[in-house]
Amino acid sequence: MARLYLIRHGEPAGSWSDTPDPGLSPLGHEQAKAVAERLQTFGTLDIVTSPLRRARETAAPFAAMRGVTATIAPAVSEIPTPSGVALELRGEWLRSLMTGTWSQAGQALRDWRGQVIAYLMTLPRNTAIFSHYVAINAAAAAARRDDRVTIFAPTHASVTILGTTPLGFEEIEFGRAGETTVR
């Protein structure tokens, strides 16, 4: 059984409705350093990150401490915005999605969720995965066999720990939760 350490990226420098791929704010960089220190306490971990800048920048201090390069994995990226949803309307679309269930979501989004879960289940060793709010919720909901899109609100740079079993995920510890603002 592998342990998966799902880390939500640090605070971004821009909103999801303003820019498609913001980096980290100054606070986000501090959060990345702090989570790297915490991850050191979990022993040897492989490192996987979403290709998006805020996740890669959150992973960077931990990868530097370990002297390795993180594996870029599109499967743990941000939930894709449906075509036809303008950048400035992404926040509204996401807020609406987060209050629903996967059963109510379109097939493309259910497929995305399935790909996140399938990828995570293939990881053979204890791994730190730097990812995003909805992707972390997709895995956490699978551990609880819960159909809701959002089952908790992981804060920036929080660490959620799941185990893999032959039957799926096992909940070990959910990360810090708090208010999240989708703008």
C-alpha cells in the first residue's frame, strides 16, 4: 500500500477568473517552503506535480531539498473548464460545479475525475502530489465513497493523506480545511 500526500498548491498570485495559469503570491511561496519542511518528516517520497505553474512552484522547495526533479503529471492538473466558458466566467462555473455531485456533472468531467483517480492508484510508492482543490476532493470523495464534488475545503498548502489498497483509497488524514474563495 502506498501513501499519497496530496498537497494543494500555495496561494496563487492571480484569480482563476483573471489568468489561466497564475504563479504563487509571496504568501504562496512561504507556504511552499513550510509544506516542504513538513513533507521532510514523512520519509522518502516520490514527487509528482500538476503542470500548472502554481503547483510546480509549490513543489519546487521540496524537490530542491530532496535534490530531485518532480515528475509533471497532467492527470493531477486543475479541472478543465468546458469549452465555451469564458475566462472571466470560470469562477462562476466552478462555484456552481462545487455545490453539486459528480452524477450531475457532464460526462467529460466525470471522465476527468476517473483519470485523476486512476492515475493516483497507479503510483507504486509513497508520493507527494502537488495538485488542486477539485482534484484533491475527487480523490478524497473516492476514499469516502461520496458522490459530492466538494467534501471538504483544503486550504492552500494543506496535506491530505490517503492510502492505496486493492479496493481503492483509504482515508488516513484530511488536510487543514478552511474558507476558499473562487474568484
